[in-house]
Amino acid sequence: MIKMNPEDLQCTICKGGLTEGYLLDRTKGGYFVTPWIAGKPEKHWFYNLDVEDKELEPVIAYKCVECGHLELFVNPIV
């Protein structure tokens, strides 16, 4: 695995600097960080999607300060 130093990250489009953030998931129950789930989406008989017994990993987003491009990572090694 490649070790990432957040200060050294550059935009893959314009090579501008990146600033860390996250994607917001808003529900009736509140606010959450958008998760990443391995595999294809599976329908649940009652809910929209079946995510029970699945590992949810938070998505970390980096936004380019120059062009606004988003770079998304799950569990980056920093």
C-alpha cells in the first residue's frame, strides 16, 4: 500500500492543492458521513437497499482548491 501524506496530495486534473472534507448523507434521523460498501447494491424487501451485515467504510473527499475536482478515498494510509 502507498502511504499518503495529505500535504503532498495534488489534483489529478490540474495538479492544484487539495483540501480534506467529506460527503454528507442526510436522512430523517440526522446527518452521516457517506459510506462505501463493497459489492453490488442488493434490494431489501422493506427498505431501498440491504446493508445489514455489511462493512460500511467512511468516504474521505479531497477538493481541489483550483478547479474544484473531487478525489475520493476510503481508509487512506496517512
